[in-house]
Amino acid sequence: MNHFNNRKRPTIEHVYAETIIWQCSGCSCWSRKEFVHVEQPVCPICKSEMKREAKVIRIE
């Protein structure tokens, strides 16, 4: 009997970095700074003002 399901998978270590984002003040929408090309963006979902913040995100 083969036990293929008992093989250990290699652990993957994720890489995180603090990144500047635009966070919506009305909903949970956010976007990374490098994808926003206007000086003061508006939320594409609820049209609220977006504020510049820092967030730790997974990059790999």
C-alpha cells in the first residue's frame, strides 16, 4: 500500500513588506500607490475619499 498523501510538502515562506496604499474612508477598498495615477483618488466602488496609509502586504 502506497501512502502518497503522507508526503510532507515543503514549507513555503512568504515575503512581506510595508507598502504605501490608498485606503477608502467609506468601505474596505484599497489600492497600492504605484497603481494609482491621480493626486487625490476617489474609491472606485463607493466614490468616497481615499487616504494614504501604510500596510504590510505579502509580495511573494
